[in-house]
Amino acid sequence: MSITYLEAIREAQARALRENPNVYIYGQDISTYGGAFKATKNLAKEFPGRVLDSPISEDAMVGSAIGASLEGMRPIVEMQFADFSANGFNQIVNHAGAYFYRSGVSLPITIRLPNGGNPGAGPFHSQSLESLYAHFPGLIVMTPATVDDAYNFLLEAIALDDPVLYCEHKYLYNRVKAERLPEEVSFSAGKALCRRSGKELTLVTYAATLYDALAAASELEKEGIDIEVIDLRTVKPLDTETILQSVARTGHLLTVSEGWPWGGINAEVIARIASKGFHLLDSPPERLNCRDTPIPFHPDLWLAHRPSAASIVKKVRQMLDW
Amino acid sequence: MLNTLREPESETIHLGFKELYVRAFKWMLLARTVEDKVAALWHAGKIAGGCYLGKGQEAVSVAVGIMLRPGDIFAPLIRDQAGRLAFGEPLFDILRTYLGKKTGPMRGRDGNVHRGRPKEGIYPMVSHLGATASVITGALMARRMQGETGIVGATSIGDGGSSTGSFHEGFNMAAVERVPLVMTVTNNHYAYSTPNSRQFACHDLVDRAIGYGVEGYSMDGTDLKECLEIASHAVERARSGFGVQMIVASCVRLTGHAEHDDGFYMDKTLLDSPIGRDCLNVAQAHVVEQGWADEVTVQEWRQQAKAQVEDTLQKVQREPTPDPADEDWHSLASAHLIDPEYAE
């Protein structure tokens, strides 16, 4: 028996629906069809009236979740693709994000964003929007990379009283598996995890590029280079302390993200470490992002557009030769 | 969720039409009086930011606000002072919010018309027009999922706001979900400075009701009698399960978009036309004509409204504004997830 990242997302929602009558899911094609990626497969049948097809109206989907959460519900909004949340941007950042500070009333909303690229998905079904939402106050942004995190974080997102952008990476849906779901649910938003210990360089990443980073680390190990890989898990709040502690041991920092370079998660991590840990650094901190173009359709272009194990290996070698 | 703003005896459902009309007229008077005061404070430099008045739209706004009951939900827009008061928003809220007082519902964190008490059924608006249509739809869906019936949600939009995608998405969703929503579209003929001819191409905004699949009504927004009759009908239809109701009111904004704008671009012939009438004068004439009150009594009501506003203002002016040194600069309810980077 094994369970995929995608199934963990479905199971977390089933559990939340079972345990809390105030939870419901609203999104496009999520009822009978079970969602574009089948993240809500059979849930409508299991929970009648609580898994509802919405019109193609991302702005109104989020707006309706704001109203429902004000009246005591804990809505989950499924965006069909993270890219389409651009059409709900105003309600997410200006309405939901600003609500608690303005009025003192919090909005327990979970917005699921099928995030990140897949070969052949092209410019409008591949975007990584975590930096964009992390920029605005009043929002929590989660970026799970493992089955355990996908499950636990989604349950935590639903339990939290604030709006959460839950960025589920589409590349991981059926590629990442575990033996079973975690036996006990644990909440750990805001805590990064060291996925691989190493002495020579700290590599900070999250979501799908975690696997590129781990592959690069194995490759580098063959050359006798031993790097540490930290998975941020939530990009907002950002666990600066765990990164600082690692950099204190290694003296080198490389950040890797599938997002665009300008002002992204990588830039934020580097700014913090440069500011708080300048004395710990033996080389200039570096970053690897996807290229500053729209995300290309052809799988060969796509592979060359995003960071890869090979580009990470190359960058680490350069940095350690510095 | 119980609306705690209003005392139960102020429920309007059992009132005769005369009492309803007079009560609505008094809310209009109070709204106009407090907004005139706010405008004076703005011109005296006592208010930061903009100053947005509902002058000329009190009849439309009050008619919907007064039909709502405790437990209903209201998401007012910028020219809804009369409706807010009729629904139960305390007079303190407008003055405290315009003056940025810490005691107000927004505590100086948001100002002017961006205020509300979400837990008591009045939702604070954002500046992005049309956004409330879906918010109130979701709130009504929630009430239905919780098994509540017989409640109504109301929100407003203008001729300009009705052009936004957000309005269309939210209103279409309301119709699809068949929620008990009353949407008032007040066509005051100018969105800031933009006339109807640059805003929409249909003959009349009420024609859109057919497209949305909802029940639609037109009304003369300067005539309180007509406004009360239509609003009463629409609110009752929504309450009884007939789905979304769309009211399109016609009137003219008797002020600029805000106090910094003198409305020089407005077509004077519109102001001289029947919909250019001041709804407050029309209502007062009706009260006197019907013999519900004489001129002297109406004058007394005006004085009472003034006294109430002055009294409230005096109290509010003595209240503290927020101290930046004491401000809690956090935007999450989940205190344990506040990034230590921003903890200080």
C-alpha cells in the first residue's frame, strides 16, 4: 500500500469534512467530476451539499468564502490552477488579507492553489505564485513537499483562523508517495526542516525543487561535497532561525525556487541571512530561480527554464570554488 | 448569529405605512445632518483622507436598511449612511471612523465609509467595487448550510460599480446559488465624473435582471414612498424564498464624488429634471401634505437630529486617536504564526 501526495490532499479534506460540519469545499468541477486533478474524488457523494461546483468566477469564489467564514464556516476554495487565482487576486489580498487588521475579525479560509509546473502545461497552467501572496500582509502561505506535509498542513490550514494559501505542487501530485498517512496529525506551520544534513553548504528550497536539491546533493556526494538541504515548508511565515543555524555551520547559502527571480522567496531568504548572518557567510549567497520569461510549453524548454539537479550541482561547484 | 445593534422594538415589520415613512424620513434627516457635519469638519481640515456623502441617495438607502431585521446581513456601499442608521449602526461609528478614533469599529486602521461590525451583520466595504456581491452571497450560503431560513442579505452598487467584473461574478453567483439577496443598484448618473453614456450601453440597468435570471424593479430614487414600497416588496420576496432581487433606483448625486470634487462636469438639465429633486425635500413635503406632521414639528425633528449629532460629536472629539507606539502591528489572528522578523 502506498499513498500519493494528491491522495493525501483528498484524505485531509475528507477528514476535515467528517470532523467539522462547518467545513465545505467550493470550486470548479469539484463535485461530480471530482476536480481537474481529482483532489475531491467522491467527496461530493460522501458529503452531500458540502462539495459544491462553483461558476467560473475566481473573484466571487474567494468573496463567497469571505462571507461564509464571517458567518462561522471554514471554507476550502479550490482554484483549478494557481494561475487562475490571478482572477481572484483582489479578494485574496485586498479583502481577505486586510480583514483581520482592519476589523479585528479573522477569516478562516483555505485557498488551495495547484501550483508550479508540469511538462507541457505552458505559460498559464504552471505558475508558482507563493511569493506573490507572501508579499501581502494577513496571509499564510504553505508549500508542502511531502505526503506527510501535504496532509498535516492542509488540516492545519483548515484549522487556522487566518486565510491560508495552500500551494500544492502539481508535479508532486502522483510522483511523491509514502507508505501511509501520518498516524497522528501534527501542526508545524512556520517550521522549516532539514531534509539532509551536510557540512559544506546550506541549500534552502521548498516544494518540487526539494527533490531536485536532494538529487543534486546525492550527485555532489559522489564528488565528496556534502551539502545540507533545508525545506522551508511554509514560506510565510519564514523560519529564518533554522536557516541561520545551518549557515552558521556551513558558511555558504544557496536558495532554490521554481518561482521567478525578482523579489521572490529566494530574495527574501538571502536578504534575511545577509542582514542577520553576514558574519557567518564565507561566500556571497546565491540563488537559482526559473528564468525571467513566461513558462514555456515544450518539455525541453520547460526543463531548461526551471532549476534542475544539474543546474544546482553546477552552481554549488562554482560557489565552493569561490 | 444575532444582530445586537438594534433593540427589538425598533422592528419595522408591524408598523403602519405612516409610521414607517416617518421613521424612514427621520433616519434620512439624521443621515443628512451627520454627513453635513462631516463635510464641514472635512472642509475645516479636521478629517484625513476623503469624504464621501450620500446626499440625494438617502431615500434609496433608508428604504432597504429599514426593511432589514435583526439577524439580517447588510453590506453597505459609500452612499449608504441612511441605510446604515436604519439597520442599526450607531451614530458614533461614522464620526469615530471619519475622525480616526481608536474607539471606533476600525480603530483608526481604516477610515470614512470603510467601516462595519462584521459580527453584528454590517460588513465593512473595501474600495474595490463589486466585491461585496459575492461576500454577502457566501454569507447567505453559510446561513443556509447552518439551517437558517427567513433571513435576507442586502448590498448596494452604483452605475459605475455595476461595470466591474467582480460585481458580475458575485451577482451571477448569487443568482446561481439562489440566495435571499437584495441588490440595490443606485444609478446616480455619474461614477466619479463618468456619465452613464461611458459606463454602459444597455437601455436601462434593470434590463440586466433578465440576463441574470433574477427579479428586477425600477424605482424613482427621489420618492421615499416608492422606494419604501419597492424595497418592502423585494425584501419580502427574498425572505420568502423567491431568490435574488434587483432594485434599480434612479436619482442624481447631489454632491461631487467626494468633498474635494465640486461636480462641475454634471449636466445641469439632469439636476433640473424630476430625478434631480432632493429626496429629503420630497419626503418632507409628503409628510406635511399627508398631515403626518406640520412644518413646526418637522423643524423640531431637524433640531433634534442636529442636537444628537452635536452631542455625539462632542463626546467623540474627546476620545483618543490611536498611538503608533501602542499599535499592534500584526495582521494575523494566529499569534503563534507571526514571523519573528516582524514581531517588534
